[in-house]
Amino acid sequence: MDALALPTVRLRNAWRSSHPWIFQKLVEKPPTKPKPGSLVDVFGVEGDWVGRGFYNGHSRIAIRLLEADQDIAVDADWFARKIAEAVRLRRDILQLDKVSDAWRVVHSEGDGLSGLVVDRYADLLVVEFFSAGMFRHREWIYDALRAQFPGCRFHAFADEHVQKQESFDFRGSEPAAPATITEHGIRFRADPAGAHKTGFFADQRDNREWLSHLCTGKRVLDLCCNTGGFAVYASARGATEVVGIDIDNDVIEIAKANARLNNVRPRFVQADIFPWLRDAGNNGEQFDVVILDPAKMTRDREQVIPALKKYLDMNKLALGVVKPGGLFATFSCTGLVSEEQFLDMLRRAAFYAGRTVQVLKVSGAGADHPFLAQVQESRYLKAAFCRVLD
């Protein structure tokens, strides 16, 4: 592609940021509107070249900058290089193939590919589009991925709210058959067509492994267990009893299948955790290890306070069934909730539950979910591993 032939977009104000997003209010409306997701050259108010990236006049994020070198075209070869570098990080530097054949291949802004997430599950690549630009150039992306993973299969999708925000239509690819993956010697079925999102959350790989070694001989409760990740790990590492709770019956069935894959027998229960925990607390139930890993609470900045209130309520209830001296692992994957807010919520939950909580470790997603220092938005998972002292 001839970079000089790209449409141009101009900014209203001086641009001094290294963040890849430029919002609508800072961008002059071009006389001829490029289609959502078109590649454009971006110029500043004084005619200086700012960068090259995707333009979307329908989105709050009007420009997603991709390239800061004017001499480098953003074309199929550019995507091939960027994706090859993302794979090199996972394979050569992090050496993830030694522990799993399931890992995040591309983490959006963290890999310089704003609006694209790719997860690998053995031979199955799950491609999620968060921007019209990535969707519009999907064939380049697929070709680049095939070069890194010969013979791979694809399952591609975009959430409805993203399609609405970004103004594109995508019904998703043909549903892909599940893949069976191995993680730290434990097997799981990843089923993107039959469960939430990708069907399996590789971001918790290191957290599952770390916590599971503290579960031997223990009674374990996995709340919002999804497809059984923590529960199956705990069982495989020698927990004496494991109970997994989730409101979604479909993921409970996948969790049961994951347990069978590993010849372990956690007990999975389809239930809303709020009444279940109240009943358990009233009955004096106590567990040595309690895990609470709820789904994302909100994507709306106006709903962060209600989301924190819900986190507070569920953490307070969960703390009520931890045995004195037991372990409590609590998580938030709501990107709009900061680590500081999350830990403050935990402090308040402990206060209202009348428990003393000793924080042992704070972490997040695995290293295959990198974020740039100037783009904190790519950091979403918060994890707190605690001991409940009394």
C-alpha cells in the first residue's frame, strides 16, 4: 500500500501524548468522510505529521494510532511483523509453550494493535475485534496469524456493544469446534462457541497454578467458577473437597466435563452466589480456601460506584464462609475499577464482615497480557490473595 495515498485527518489542538487513542472532540471532521476503520495519516494543527492509524468518525475513539514512523506503511507486511513480534514475546521470551498451549497471542494496545485481541487454544485461534479498523483489515490479520500458526482454525467475533459503538456489523464466524488445551499439566476444553467470550480464561493461568499448591488437603469453595478453572486445579492438586458455584448452567456443564478430563470430582452447583452464601453462612459452613472470581461488572464509567457496591456485597458474604486462618482469593476483571479502588473495597468488605484480612499477594493477568506504561487501559485484572486471620 502506498502510504502517501492515504486519506488525511487533522487535529483541532496540539497533540503531545504518546497514547494511541485520539478522541472525537480533538479531531476536525474531514470534508470527505473515510469509512469507519479506514487507514489515515494524522496531521497536527500546524501541519506536522502525527501518525498513521485507523479513523472512525462514528466512534468516541476517533483515531487509533498504529505507526509513528512516517516512512513505514501500515499494510499486510506491517501486520505480519507486529503479530510475529507478539508471538516472539510469548514463545521466545516468556517461553509459554513450556507450560501451556493456551495463551494470549495479541493483547490490543499492549502489543501495539489497538482494537484486536487474539487467544490461542491449541490449534484454535479466537479473534476478537474491538475496533472497526481491525475488523475491516481482518484478512491481513488472519494471514499473519496463519504464518505463525500453520494449520490453525479460527473463531472470530465482536461483542454487540462494540459493533454498535464502532459502527460495523459482524455476525461472527462459523462456530468452531472446541479445543482441548493443557496448562501446567491440567487439561481443559476451550469452547468459544458454547460459553462466554472465548470459553476459557488464560489470563488466570499463573494465579490458578500459584493458589492450587496451597489447596492440598483443604476444603475449597470456587465462587463464580465459570468453566471450573480454579476448582479443577484445586482438585488436581489434592484438595479433599471442592465446591464450584455458578449461575450459568451451560458453563457448569463445561466445568463438569473439564473435571472428567482430569479424573477429578469437584462438586458443581448451579446457583446465584448471593442466596447460596447467605444460606451457607447461616448453616455455619466454613472453607479453608475461598475463591471469588466474578464476571465483568460494567463497561460504563457512570456505573463504577454501583459495581463497587456489588463487589463489596459479594466479598463481605464470601469472607463470612472462610475458616479462621483460611485463604481468600478475590478478583476483579472490570477494567474501570482501579487496583486502589478494588483494595479499598476489600478493606471495607473485611470491616463489614468483621474479619481481619492479611493481604499476601496482589497480582493481575499473566505476562502474555502486557500493557504499555502510557496505556493503563489494557490492564484490567486485579487479584488479591489473602489470609483471614480471625
